[in-house]
Amino acid sequence: MIQYSCTHGGIYTVNPSLVRIDFSSNINPLGISRKVLNVLRKKLPRISSIYPDNEHTALRKKIVDYLDGQISPESINIGNGATELIYNFVRTFVRNQVVIQSPTFCEYETAARKVGAKIKHVAINTRQLDIERVLEKSKNSDAIFFCNPNNPTGLFSYGIFEKLVEKIDKSKMILIDESFIEFVDEDKHPRSFIEKVNEFQNIVVLRSLTKSFGLAGLRLGYCVSHPNIASRILCNKITWNVNGLAQLAGVTALDNLSHLRAAKKIIKSERELMYSRINNNLSSFSASKSDVNFYLIKSHHVSSKKLGDFLLEKKGILVRDCSNFTGLKDKNMSIRVAVKTHSENLELFDSLESIDK
């Protein structure tokens, strides 16, 4: 039996010693905040020698505050990264078949295949979903996966998902991955489905503290659902799934929202700068419009693999080769890059310019 493989960005996908700048991981361009680092250094000796809180009490309470009290602690599940919660969702609700938009984050498919489920893909056309197509494919499915903002294509209209949620049979579970929603420009008025979890008990909303607050190495995510659904997902949690340092980092990060606000300002200005520079100055490349902290660059002459290899081996720059994104148009000619700091973004532009034809 052929095992479905799911690859990601990050320095350990290549020889780490070659990487100077990692554009392949879509995390906060400022990394972890100084406040979080200082607290971790101070608490490290004690936290490292005691078992973590298996109930994640302080972190769940802090998330409730962060979400303005929209939900109760009983609605929250904490995971060792958002990915663990995807797998727990699948173990809880998936038996036979799932519907997944494409292109999108590959772990939904990997998790579903590991429990033997069939996969039904629904193609995205210019960041739009065919509602009727989703409804048709969902008839014999246990669950539907949506990512908004979608990795790698960006933000969908809230109204599209609202119509889908209202029309889909309530026996079908829906995972809405909002891991990048905190990076969306404010003028896009991003709305979260967290406000709907008590109205629609078949919704589970996924979030990532890893991405928003630069905690990639610590691994931290959470999902929000109706308490009845949350208790079912909780049954698949392993004991002490999130270490004490990650829990402390999450609590501290949510007390330091200025770090996220600063990152969002950088992301918006730098993304617009790179879009303009690439599209107005380079003939061999074009950048896609984006609402979040990453965007696609299409190469007009060389494959994404060759481009990625050149950038890594000659410039020390790691990008995400999009050739394994199911359903992505021109995937063999596209790379995905994160929005980084100004100096880092200029290094990427200069590197692309050096090979522009």
C-alpha cells in the first residue's frame, strides 16, 4: 500500500546548514517576542522539572479572554500544534469519506488517509468555491475541511462559508482552519466562525499560536467548538500532549498582543512592496495578490524545483516549492514565500533579480 506523503517547509526539509533565511515557513516575521523569551528563561528550571498541566487550565482561560469571552473553557481543545488537532478531529469523526478543497494544506488529506477514508477534492477557481459542488460531494461524507485564509491561495469571503454551513447537512462535521486569520488586513474585515460554534454544533474552528506568535519550535494550537463536540475531541487527546514551556509561552504571548500588531504592520507594508517590485521590475516572475503573511510567486521560465534549488544553494534562501499542492494551477512553476522583515525581503528580491531574463 502506497503511503500518502505530506511535505512542508522548514529548514529540516533540506540541509539546515545551507539556510540563511527561511521563507518557506509562514510564521510571524518578528519571531518569538522578547517578553515570551524572558519569561521562558526565568521559568525554565522549574517548568522543565515538573509535569505540565494536563488540563491546560491557564492557557484555556487566557484564550477565552483573548476571544472576548465568546466561548467557555469547555469549548477549547489545546494541541501540540494545530496539526495534532486535525488528527484528533479525524480520529473522532471520520470513518469513510471526506471532502477537501484543493489546493490546500496537505495534513487534512494525510490524516484522513491514515484512518482509511476516501478523499473527494473540490477545486478552487480563483479563490472561489462552488457551493453546489461541495454539497454534492458531501452527501456520503463524514466531514468537510475548509481553510480560511487558505494555504496557499489566501482569503475567502466569509459569506461563502456561511452559506455552505447553513446548507450542509448537520450530521456532517466541518473543520474550518483559521490558522492565518490573525494576519489578515483589518480593512478586509476578517470574520471568524468561532462566533458560530454554539449555533452550529457541527463546526470546529482551528487556530494556531505557532504562526501568530512565532512559536513554531514549541508547537501550540487550539480548536473551538460546542462543548459537546469539544468533549468528544478531548477523548482522543493523549496525556500531557502539550509541554509546560509551550503552555507558558502561549499564556505570555496572549498577554503581549502588541507583538502581533507590530508584525501585521510589517506584513501589510512589506507584502505590498514585494508585490509591486516583483510585478513591475521583473519579467521572469510574477507575484500573486495576497491578504495574509504569504504569497505565491510564479516563475515564467524555470521550474519551481530548479528555482528553489538555485535560491537555496547559491543564496541561502529557502522557499516552498508548490509542486506537491494538489489542484494548484501552474504548481510546477510556483513557489510560496512568507512575508519577512524589510532587509530579508530585499534579499529575496535581489536574488530573483539576479536571475531575471
